[in-house]
Amino acid sequence: MYTLGELLLLAVLLGAVTAVIDSVLGVLKLSDTIRKLPLVGAHWGLGISILMIWLLDITPAAGWGLMLKDDWMNVVAGGAIVYGMIPVKDAVINMVNKGLRA
């Protein structure tokens, strides 16, 4: 249960970090340039998620027993898992909002 909460909080943090990086790149007028790069622009959120997991030095999936052989594998897998939790985070927020209106 705590691992799910951690992943949801990391997905919320990813949304905030992505918004800040996008606004800084917009001020520097680099946003369009980065978005036009073939691999980087299409997977911008995933790259930020992997970078965030690397900088925080955490393994969010370790609570479920997922420990890979090398450290870089744990970082990439953790970043992909957090990035994949964004739709779950949105669903949980919608569920809570509907419950508060009832």
C-alpha cells in the first residue's frame, strides 16, 4: 500500500517538475527547439521522469521486490514506472473529487 502511495506522490511530483522545466525552457525560448527533436520531443516526460529518479536516488519499485542487476536499470525502470503512473494519479484525483462533491 505504501509503495502505491509513493508512486502516486512521485507522479504528482513529476507533473510539477515537468511544468517548471517547461516554463523555464519557454522563458529561454528553447521549448519549441527541444520538442522538435525526434526522440527527445516525443518522450520528454519519460526523460524527465528518469532524470528525477536518478537525482533523487530512489528505487520506487523496490517495495514490490523489483531490484534489477545494475543501478542504471533500476533508474530507468523506476522512471518508466513513475511515468506510467500518471493516468493512475489522474484517476485517483478524479475519484477523490467526485467523492468530495457527493
